[in-house]
Amino acid sequence: MDIRKCTAEAIGTFWLTFAGCGSAVIAAAFPEVGIGLLGVSLAFGLTVLTMAYAIGHISGCHLNPAVTVGLWAGGRFPGKDIGPYIIAQVIGAIVAAAVLYAIASGAPGFDLAKGFAANGYGDHSPGKYSLFAGLVTEVVLTMMFLFIIMGATHGKAPVGFAPIAIGLALTLIHLVGIPVTNTSVNPARSTGPALFVGGWALAQLWLFWAAPMIGGMLGGMLYHWLSEEPSAKVTGVAPAAPAE
């Protein structure tokens, strides 16, 4: 385990959860000037774009257990590092939810029952979409997210543009998925808010682990089959050995 890579993943996932979910909890419906669904979608995309440039060279900037597992399934990440990465990501998301709660609860009329950006299906879906609809949405969106990540970080892709493609992909994913499940595609991001909402959010959390993990592996394997040429692992760049 590389503590620097894990710390980078925790910080990056903190930023994704805090800024992404924070945009939904604090700014989405702010009177007169709320950013709405489009703004929240853009916020999530910007969190990944900014962190990809900030920590991509350190850890690969996964920020998401489904991305970590999907990259492994696509042959682009070592299996021995899956556990440490996922633990770091979940810790980062939980800390982010705690900080967001500390801020959001300072507003008059704050109510966790409004959802706190938690993911859900059925009565807890923004559009009241069914469990099956939520399952299909999360699998397909995460599969395409991994497909784009695998391609954008491939050795033959244009250098330096991967964060833009990946950030815009996550924006598009949220534009589609928010009405259905409030958009997860990221088990860590789902876990943080769910721990504070409790009840229904924890009861439905299983879907937002299972579906993104399945989708991530499908996307990773599909791209690996489509482009068989090997490429660098998405793990960041190891520091150079000191000169002797």
C-alpha cells in the first residue's frame, strides 16, 4: 500500500463528494439563483476534472470504487491495490458528508428528510423511478463512464486531455441520471450521505454498490476487448529513484 496514493484518493473523493453533493444540498434550489440540475451536473464533472489535474499523476485519480474495480477488470490496475484504494475513497466520502452536514445544518429549516443528496429508487427517486429502472441506469451509466476513462487514458489518446473528457462524461451522466436515482455511479459518494440520512438511504445503499460495480467491470472489460493493445496502468507515476 502506498500511503501517498491512498491519501490522494481520500482527498480527491472528499472533493467530489463535498463539492458535488454540496452543490445539490446548498445551491441547487437556492431562491431566485439556484443552479438546478444542470448546475449540479456540471459541479460533479468539475470535481473530477480539477482533481484529475491535481492528483492524476499521484494516484491515477479514481475517486470511485467502481472506477478502481473497472480499471482492474480492464487490465489497467493491479488487484493488490483495490482494497486500499476503496477504503481511502470511502473514508474521503464520509468525511466530506460530515463537513457538508456541519455546514448545511447551519441553515434555518435544514431537514435531513429532504434527502441530503442521497441516492434512491422508488419513492426516494427524484422522478419516482422503479428499482429496475435505477438498476439499469446505474449499470449503463457506469459502464460508459469506465469505457470513456479507459479510452481517454490510453497511451494513444491525445495527451493531457483525459481530465476534460472524463469530467464532461460525468457531467453528462448526471444530466441523465439525476431524475432516476439522483445519480450515483460511485459507491463511495453514495455511502457518505447515506450514513447521515440513515433509514431508507441505508436500506437502498446496496443498489448503489452493486450496480456501479457491475457496470464498471463491464465497461473495463468491453474496452479491453475492443482495444487489446496494452497501455499504462492508471496508478499515477512512481517517484523517480534518487541519483546515487
